[in-house]
Amino acid sequence: MRVVINGTARELPDGATVAHAVRTLTDMTTGVAVAVNDEVVTRGTWDTTPLSEADRVEVLTAVQGG
């Protein structure tokens, strides 16, 4: 299935979840926020939130610096 992650089309297996999408970008599990089709998905539901064809996923990571 094709989804858009952070503006880039990507191919994911059928049945992929939000957790799969996050792992395509980062191995981090803390300091990461995710929205699917403009709706925030809480960390506790990443493994159980399925993605569908053409979903738009935004993965944001916290950055420290100064």
C-alpha cells in the first residue's frame, strides 16, 4: 500500500500500522509525535492503529539545541 510520510510517498505492506511508518524514519520511541490525516495518534496506540492506502502520516521528532 502507498502512504505519504512527511511528504514523501512510500510503499508499506498491507496491514501496516503507525508503528511501521515511524520505523521507516527513526528507531526513536521517545520525543516522537505522529499524526495521520491531521489527527494526532497517541504513542500507546501506534502498534494497533492501522494505515490505509493514501493516508498522510506526519512524524515529528523533538530536537534539542541552543
